[in-house]
Amino acid sequence: VKPNLVNGETFSIQTIFTEGSFLSSGILEFPPESIKPPRNSSKHALVFYVIEGVVEVSIHNGSFVIGTGGQFIVPRGNQYSIRSASSENSRLFFCHCKDTLS
């Protein structure tokens, strides 16, 4: 899997699986000092697993650093960002599901 650079950003993404607009999953790659800027998860619940590296995650009013083997969730309706905290590339698996009932 070779993630593609997101237009105008410093991180890369490769979607691997999708099921319509309900679910998608894939890989995010963060070179050193890159960031996924703050955004709202809106109607999506997102789950991340750190395949390799270390990232700093901000969700709502909290933040934490997490490394290889760690996992975290961003509940629906929360502001979040992910920043590389490693001198090497960091790779994360992601899966997000959309609330289709509201």
C-alpha cells in the first residue's frame, strides 16, 4: 500500500475498503513534522490503530501521544487533529463509519 499525498496537506492517505457512504478504511502516513489539521468528525465515528511510529492526537479539549500498537477512537461530533511526533514516518490504519440514521 502506497498512500497518496492529500492535495494541499503534508500527510498521505490510501483508502482500501469502502461500503457505499457508510464505511471506509485504509492507511494514513505522516512524515516527520506533518499534521492532519483540525476538523470535525461530524456524523462519522473514527477508529485508528498505530501501525508504526508515534503521533500526537487532539480530540475535543484533550490531547495525548500514542505509539506503535496503540489505538483510539474519535466519537461523532468532535474536533480532532493528528500530528507526527516521530523522527520517522508514522503509519495508521483508519476505519470510519457514518451515522446514516440522523
